[in-house]
Amino acid sequence: MLKNSLLSFFFSLFVTVSFAQKLDTTKLDTLFYLLQTNDKFMGSIAISENGKLLYSRSIGKDDLEFGKKSDSNTKYRIGSISKMFTASLIFKAIEEKKLTLNQTLDAYFPSVPNAKKITIGNMLNHRSGIHNFTNDNSYMSYNTLPKNQAEMVIIISKSKSDFEPNSKMEYSNSNYVLLSYILEKIYKKPFAELLKTKIVTPLGLKNTYFGGKINLKFNECYSYNFVEHWEKSTETDTSIPMGAGGIVSNPIDLNIFIEALFAGKIVSAKSLEQMKTLEDNMGMGMFQMPFYDMKGYGHTGGIDGFSSVLAYMPDNKLSIALTSNGGVYQNNDIMIAALSAYYGKPFVMPTFTKYEVKAEDVKKYLGKYTSDQLVMTLTITGQEDKLYAQATGQSTFPLTATEKDTFEFATAGIKIIFNLTDKVLELNQGGQKFIFRKE
């Protein structure tokens, strides 16, 4: 649910139970100890095998101002993992003969560009061409304000199609906001009620529901961003993301949900197979998550300072859910560690080393850098012994030195390596490498 951009303690140990010799809980305990003591992550994880809880841990705080510690009952906004729930509700509607994958959008929202060509199936696997409203600069001007269906449809409809329906895949939150409204239209009930009656109650989920204003009394937590120190994040009004990113849950509940989904307890085996079928690496409400030669399925999520991952490995009936309300260590690395601990694969623990940069050395890095690979300028500025970077059209972010001429912005997984001799810098993010030359 996050807007796209370049930048795309005390232990609170709760439950650690081992039902299998496979899982190296010591490795996971060590990782979370390092994350905790270095203030790199706040959140919860749960690992289950065939419905049995193998490991659960929570670190950090629900509320930093008053020091309320997180535990296994803490509830998080799960962002785009909500799409798995919404897709499941759509397939239940299909099984109840209320909808078909080939039904076109014009029957519900004819004002959306290309509505006569866009099918329910196109929306489920992001092949609709409907513009993603969270990509617009204006999004951040209203995301904390409540919006009703009519207002959101106007916002989504005002943009032209990004491409011809079913010609390619491009992720768009607009698809699942509209799918939420379609569910409300065909059932004549609020999305929150449909979620509760068709998924939450039948599965006995105790910590899952459509979110509202964050309330600590309900064991919900605030989210935080780290910019030199933890800062409380804005709070998106859930009337905007709807079923694209408005659900609240926790790791234990998420594991129960995905286990039930793959066990045929929510939708039929036929429907699940359709959800799993990939086209341009995207399924309907889920995508593939490979680990070595194994194939898992699931979804990631991000909204405000919250981030999450849910994965299921069918061959082992293994489910892993990770929810966070603040982190400068990548969720993907924690998931790799968890899977490595289960499958006996090697994993190197982070060291979080820092390299001291003297104030007089900072000026060597300053300047504007441009790249032939990206249409943007990266401006490096400094203040005393601190270094900052700013990409064209983006906010300034701090850089932390990890070794000589090497800096990181861990929140976004960015590493910058300076070559002072050649007057270039190398920016690494998400497995990609970009070269910038100083002007």
C-alpha cells in the first residue's frame, strides 16, 4: 500500500515453543537480540508448521512515548497483505454465483476509464491498467482524511488508464479498493462485516478485523519511521485503502489464515489454484516467494510506518508471518533468517558496525551526482560529521557510514559507495546497481 519512490530496548519475549527439531530457535533468538539491542526493528514474528506454533516473538513497543511494550497480542496494520483477504472474499462471491472473473467493471463503476474492457480477473492480478492513486503526489495531502466510496471512485476515475487492459501487469492499489466496493455492492453489507462473517469468525481469528483509528486500549500499536531517531508516522485513514490495505492483524492470526486458505477452508481447491496461477509473476491476491529450490506463496504489505510479510511453503505446510511497526533492518532479511533456521541453511548475522567520519572529511563527498541509468539527480549534503542524500523530487535522508567511503540508509535498503578518485558513486538498492557521476 506504500507510495512508490526511490526510498520504495528491553526484550518482550512471549512464546517460544519447539515442536520440531528442524527449527534453529537459537539462531532466531540471536537475531532478535541483535535487532533489539541495536534498535533496528520493532515487531512480531510467528512460525507454524502444519498448524502448530513453532516460534513466536515480539520486540519493541506499541507506543514509544509511554513505553508500552509489544507482545504476541499486539495488532498491526498489515497493509497489502489485506489483498489476500479481499481476493479470498471475491472468490467466495464467485463460488456463490454472485460474480464471475469475466464480469466487467462497467457494471459497477462505469466512470473508471476502460471499465467496459476491465474484468474482475484483470483487477485481481493487476492487469487492469487502472492508475494507482497512491503513486500521485496529491495522495499524501489527503491520506489521513476519511473518504467515502463516491469520493474514492472520483479520485480513481480522474486518471487515464496506464495501459490497455490485460496487456501487461502493473501493481495498483486502485484495483483492490474497487474490489472492496464491488463486494459491498453485491452483498449490500460493509466490507468490515463481510470480512468478519466470512473469514474472521469461521476461522476463529481473535486479532483480525478491518481497522479504524489506532487505539492502544485494543492492543493496537502506532508505527514509526527512523530518520536519525524514531519518529511517529502519519496514520492513514482506513476508509482510503479499504481491502487494499486497511486490515489489522498479528502474525499468529495471519498464519492461521494462510494455513486455512491452502487447506481449502476458505475457498475451493479450484479457486486457490486460480489465485496461485502466475501471469507476469503475479497471481490473484498473492505471488510466489521462492527460497532456494522451494516455492512459497504469500504477500507483503506496507502502510505508514508499518510493514509485513506473510509466506506459506506448501511442501512443508510451513507458514511465517512478520509484522512490524518500525524498522531499519529489511523484513526480507528477517524472513531469509527464519527460513534458513527452519531449513538448515547458512545465514550470516548482522553486525551493525559503524565507521566514524570526521567533519573535515564530509566535504569530500558533497555535490550533485547524475546517472545515465536514471533520470534524476542525487544531491549529497553534509552538516558537521553527518552526511545526507536527496533524490530529485524526494525527501532528504541520512546516510550512516559503515566503512571507509561506504554509507547506508537501511530503512530503504540503500547502500552508497563513493569512489573519490573517479568522482563517482555507486548506489545499490533491491539488488540493482546504479552509477552516478559528480557534476
